[in-house]
Amino acid sequence: MATVKKDDPGCHADIVFVGNLRLLPYTEDADTELPPPHATAAMNIDVLAASGYENVEFEDIMVHLEIKGPPGAQFVEHDARTNWHWGNPDGAGGWVEVPRGTPTTRLRMRLAKGNLLRPGPLDGLTYYVGLYGLPTGGGLDVSAVASAGRVTATASSCSIEVTGLREGETLRGYLS
């Protein structure tokens, strides 16, 4: 069973949160034009806002992810990816966005603007990312932090560590 903990137990986020993390098996379309390695799993992750931020449009909505285990696991492109920008580390502490993502253990997903709450307080802006290299039945260990800006303020979630997330498992609600 997966566990979640904050990197800093004293961290308290007020506006932006990581939530609704889910790992599912995934089979790439047979006619995909994506180069190998092809995704064998897909992770859904939401960026949520506090309930008082319904119908508020945020800018630069980002999720930073890093795979902590198992060795060999990577984020990869997959055909079900929505229209977010894939950011690879640039080697100098920043990020470079590329049209087609290359396999990586560190990823920044960015959407230029959007609403963080859908019809209800636990339905956020969802990112979908492919994974490759997970052993059958094995767990995924990943760190995640979300951020989003508004004209008047910028907010971030607490950074979290998820350990042992298995295919078919879902962690619901505000996780950070």
C-alpha cells in the first residue's frame, strides 16, 4: 500500500495542492509514432486549489516530478498525453521545454493557464504521463510538488514523497 509524507512535516500549503495520484497499466496504441521506449504504465496527477478558488484561472501551472525508485524507471511520452509542456532538466538547475519529451527521471509538466478546480473541490487539473521500466507488480516511488501563479499571487504546494504506489492504486484528495 502506498504512503505519502511531506518532505518538511511543518509545511502548510494554503492555495495549491498535489492530489488524486493514480498509477494504471498502459498499452501504447499499435500505430503510435512515438519512439521507444513505450509507456507500460500511466500516472495521473492533479493540481488542486483550495475550495475558495473555484472559477479562478491560474498561470504557469506546474508539477515537478522525480522518480526515486525503482532503478530504471523513467517518465516517457505516451499517446494519451494532453496539451501540457514537457520540461527536461537543462543541467544548470533550470528546465528546457521540448516538443517531444525524452525519457527522464526528472520532469516538469507545465500548462500555461487553467482552472484548478473542476465541478467539485477534489477534481483538479489533471496531468497524464507515461512510465516505462516499472517491474510487474512493483511499486513506484516519486516526489512531487505543484505550483501555480496568479496576477496577484503565486502559490505552491508542499513537496511530498510517495512510496510504493502500485498499478491500480489511487491516492485521493489533497495530498500536500
